[in-house]
Amino acid sequence: MMPPIQYSYGQLADDATGFPLTVSIFAQLPHSRTQIREDANAAGLRVAQDADLDVLLEGEARPLGEIVLVDCPQVDAVLLAALSRLDLRAAHCGAQLVVSTSVEALEDVFACLDHSAPQILVAPSRGDRVIALGRALARCSVTRLRELSDDDRLALLRLTEQVSEIAQRLDRLSQPAQPPHGSVADGSAFRFEAPRSTYAAPDADSSAERLLRATRPALPDPRLVRRIVRQRQLRARFFDGELFADPAWDMLLDLTAARAEHNRVSVTSLCIASGVPPTTALRWITQMTEAGLLERVEDESDRRRAFITLTDKAADAMARFFGEIGSAAARMV
């Protein structure tokens, strides 16, 4: 069982006396606001405002602060419009946005947050929020470091390091699989290397590009990929599913099959395919997007929806992988 959050924080609040970063909290439920405020205060952050979601509907009357925490398990059209405006404001002023919601509202919330690179949490535990807070703080340290006095810079570095260490410990407690490289301290829980490509450079002439496209192998038979996915899922009938957690590969397989089938994959569907909790899956999706493996595609017929797909480079890498292993793919588990 995860230790109480207040106990883990230790003396953060005392160490960060006078720390300049501020946080704004917006939540539908009073007890959620109270809990988020306690965690923010324990981390040594100054709460600039603590209000219900109605304040977001009022527009841009109040400044946001450096970190904005929003909890909205239920949404409607009016609130989604307010979240879209908040997303634009956060992107404009550089605020770090952390939004928690429910599985039912995930599609709508994800679709309206596409400018500020927010962290999206789904039914988060208190530990999940601390991890997100540590990441937001680490990102703030990069953008604000040059603006601070020597004393404030030292306080920022100390606080970032301490909250990051807490977040790392919580991440290790909550995740059975070790993430490849990277850490919360550098603002990323996961690190991916973009797949090597044999593509021509963007400025190559069109004849060379056509020649390279002609040499790319076709995507694998989607029935084969789905069979591999089912074989992988079958292990959970006999062993603890967390023992084999490999969300990046499971998502790549699901998206490869969908691309070959000419189907679109929603963010909720991809989270399910990952085999890990939605909040964890969303962190992987974010990092894989930043690494150039995945991309977000808006629904042209309904702006309230967005889908996830493989980038061309990732699709090419998957095609070459299956082409390399050939017939042995049918026996993969």
C-alpha cells in the first residue's frame, strides 16, 4: 500500500518558504479541491485561487498562475468550451495544465485540449496527482529559471529535486515495469528513441521520394496482428497481467492493425489496448507522440473528437519489423 502523501513530503513546505510559483485549483467537488489544495500546500506551492468550475465559465478575469490543476469527472458542452479556452490561455502564458477526469468523459476532454501539452489524468489516485505535480514543477523550472533571483533559483531547484524524487518513488510503487531511461526529474517518465528511417530528407526531389515509397514493405495482415494481440492478452488468464505490462508495444500493435484495416482508434480504445490504467496509458501516449511514433488526428466531421494514429515513420518501422521476422510472426506471443 502506498504511504500517506503528507508523510512522503516531509519538510518540503518549510524548505520552500517564499517560493514564487503559484497554483490555481478548479474542481467540481469540494472534497477534491480540499485534497488538491493540501497536496499543493505540502509541496510548498502557493495556492493563488481555489474555486469550483463555475469560475472557469466566467472567462479570463483572473490570472492563472504557473500551474493549473483542474478536476472535472463530468463535463457538458459549456464546460468543454471553457476547457478549450483554458487550454489556449495556458498555451499562451506557458502555464502547466493538469486535468483529471473520468473514463466516460476522457474522449471529450482529450479532444478539446490540444494546444498546451497538458497532463491528463483519469480517475487519478493521490499519488498520480503528485507525480503530475512533480512533472509540472520540473517543466516550470526550465522555463522560469532565468527569471529568478539567486535565492529563488536555489529554492526552485531544491523544490523541483525533492518533488521529483517523491514522484519517482511513487511511480516505481505504482508501475510494475521499469520505464526505459528518463525520469520525472527531466519532465518525462518515459523516453523513446524515434525509429530510424530510410526516408529521403524533406527537401529531396519527388522522384527519389516516389522510389523510396515504392520500396517500403506493406503493413502486415491485420488478422495476424490481431492474433498476436489475442495471444498476448491470453497470458492474463494464467498470470497476473501486470507481470507482462508492455503498453508501448501493445499500442503499436493495435494501431498497426487498425491502420491496415483503415480504422480509426480513439484515445479511450487505445488506453484499453495498452493493458495499463488510463492515466499510465496517457503518459505513454504523450511520450510516444513526442518521440514521433504517434500523432493526434482531429475528426473533420466532429471537432469534439480526436483519434490517435501511427506516424508514417512508425508505420514504416512496424512494416519492416514484420517483414524482417516473416512467417515467425505467426508464432509470436
